[in-house]
Amino acid sequence: MNRCVFFDRDGVVNRSPGPGDYVRSWAEFHLLAGFVDALRVVRERGFVAVVVTNQRGVARGLMPMESVEDIHRRLRRTLRREYDLDLLDILVCPHEKGTCACRKPQPGMLLEAARRHAIDLSGSWMVGDSERDIEAGRRAGCHTIFVGDVEAASSAAADFRVQDVDALAGLLAARLPAG
């Protein structure tokens, strides 16, 4: 069984566009150096990495699914070419709130990744910058890390908290067992 670190996308992998806004193209996607450092630790510790992202802008007609897929193709190509890193998978929920079992805080994307890739959820981690992310991880049986204002109420349910993505690699290095 694989052990995995699941990453939320906007705000963890790339700079968040802000509340209510969406990354609609590769030109608007800004990869965070702290994520690359964290991904390197994850891979060095023998874990696989999966991005799980709600993309409600697709359901709202603000961007086509093809744009999301293009961003993810370019992300994976950039990680491989520039950093010699890769993601096992990227799962997307393009649905409106309350219409599916995959939209975080539902654990559907994590459960689907576990099914596809033989992931041991109890030995896995969910990293996110919102209460939805932490709740999805908890519902799936994962350890959780909140990234953001560690004083925020939404961080309270997380197992661990870091102030920003730049601090994530250090926490993962201290907490992920080698294997």
C-alpha cells in the first residue's frame, strides 16, 4: 500500500487568487516554491503525492474543464522538467456545492485516489488551507495539516498547523516517517 500526501491546490500548490476568484489559465497560475520544497520531502520519504482540488468555477461557467486540465498538464510538466518531481495524480471536483460526494469537505476525491492507487489512508496526510480541506482529510482517516493563519478557528481541527507554505517542508521533514 502507498502512503500519500494529498495537497489542496489554490493556496498550497499555487498562489491563491483570493476568495471568490479562480485561476483560469496557466498565465494566472503561480507555483509556490514552498510547495516544491514540500513535495521534495514527500518524495524523499517514500510517499506519493496527489493534488485534490475543488474547481467550482467550472460548474459556474467561469472556465471550461479544458482550462483546468491544461493547467494541470503544465504543472506536471514543470515539476518534471524543472525540479525532477512528479505527482501521482490530480483529482478535480468541478461541481457546484452540495451536488456530489467529491467536493471537499466530502472525502470523495481522497477515497477515489485510494481506490485507484492502493493508498493507505490511515498512513496518509491531507494538507490544505481551509476548513473544507481539513474536514475532507479527517473524514478519509488521514492526518491533517492546516496551512495559514494558525490563530484562525478553521485551523483548530487540524493535527498540525504551519503559518505558510514556506514552513510546510520543515514540518513534513519532522513528521513524515521515512520509508
